[in-house]
Amino acid sequence: MLQKHLQGLIAAPFTPMHPDGSLNLAVVPSYYAMLRNNGVAGAFICGSTGEGVSLTITEKMAVAEAWASCTKNDSGFTTIPLLGGSCIADAQALAKHAEAIGLDAVAFTSPCYFKPANVDMLAACCSEVASVVPNMPFYYYHIPVLTGVGFAMYDLLKAIDGKIPNFAGIKYTHEDFMDFLTCLHFKNRQYDMVWGRDENMLPALAIGTKASIGSTYNYAAPLYHALIEAFNKADLPKAQMLQQKSIDMIRLLGKYGGIATGKAYMKMIDLDCGTFRLPVTNMDSANFELFKNEVASIGFADFCSK
């Protein structure tokens, strides 16, 4: 079982789609090659960016198999599927499938329709899923802005410690640096705390994160490699400047409609992943032309993935 702490940039890939909204998994081999060519150390598939909540269980399995086929001989690349959250039985089935096809770890997020009443109930949900793959590292995905479940992760670690042997850590997509730092220090850094807010990478580095999972690492990995290098060399002015470039880039996501704008960025690096499924709004052709001009104005070509 993989028990090492994750390191570096892990992309949250988009799920490639045909114009009719069906899966276009023929894109995955070139997608994987692009990530590796840009120094990305792993893929967190079928997450928020990957539209996991909009995929059927059969489709999630097909996506997982496509990535497993590409990465099976690459011991330096970690592939983690998000199993979902709302249906425990589906998450268990997907976990067993991930193990069978040789993926490296699994991740689970909180049920968000029938929400857990307290952190102990959330821990019980995690235990139910993790128990079916006892030899795979199990991560919890903390993203309260989407799940509406905002328990302190320090409380979750206390609730699961010693009760879920394969609990590896948390993908932390929230802005509570106090909670994140406390989790980092829990039991002498026993658990892997992986940062999930690209626009806040610099402060997360300052408090000790060693790995980050994010959508913008798909198309701007060189920017973040440079940011990490500047931080490690204690060149804070340069690190701050690079983080601001990241923020400028991410602001365009909001300006042009949100998460689907990420697939527009992918078109800018010549990797067409199609559009998002309903209910996400996609960019029309007129806005895409405006978007391209703004992307050029922030110097995207100087730091984008190739």
C-alpha cells in the first residue's frame, strides 16, 4: 500500500467530452503525456474539475480505466479517483474497481444531500468506504463550498485516528489556514495534508504543504513550478509576483462563467476537452474570442503548459 506523502503538483483533470456530451477518452493518453511533460506528479480524476458528480458509475469506471491504462507502468505518477459521496454503495463499488485496475489511492467526499449530522457520522461514512479497500490509501476530500459540510478537519482526524487504518490524509480545498496547519501537525505529521486552492498556494507553502491538487495545474504547471522554486529559494517578491499571475488567471474563470472556463484554457494549449454537462454554463464563441484576448494580455503564453 502506498503510504508515502504526496509531493509536488497533482492535476485535477477535466473529463474529455465529445460535442454530444459523451466521453471522449481517446484524449486521455495525450492528456497524460502533456501532464508528465510539464512535471505534474499525478492526477486526481473524476473530481469537481472532472465532473464526477455528472458522470454515471459506468462512466466513472471508464474514465478510471483510461487513466489506469496510461499510468500503469509509471511508478512516479499517482492516480487517485474521487469516488463520490452521496451514495455509499456506489463509492464502495468504485473503490473496489479502482483497486482491481491498479490505481494508487482513492478519495471520498461528504454526502451533501443527506448531510452527516456531526463529524462522527462523517467519520463513519469514511470508514464504510475505506473498509472495502483496506490495502489502498484513502483520502477525504474537504470542499465545503460545494458540499456544504464544513466541519473542522482537525475534528475529523481526531474522530478517525486509529479507527481507519488506511486513512492517508485530506485534500483540503478551503481557506481555514488555522485548521490546515493544526491538521499538518496532528500526531507529528502523520497524515498527508494536500492543498487544494491554487490561488492560495503561496501561503500554504509558508505553513508547510508539500503537495497540491488543482485544476490550473492542467494548463499552467510551469507557473506553479516557478512559484515553488522561488519560495524554496526564499525569493518572496518573485513568489508573490507569480502568485499574482495565478490569481489574474483564475479571476478570468469567474469572469467568463466559472469552472467550464477551464476547458477554454485547455483549448489554448491545444488539448480540446469539449464542454461541461448541464447544469454548468459553457462559453459561447463570441465570449471565447474575448477570453482569448484577455488570456493573451496576462502573458499566459509565457507560463502555460506545453
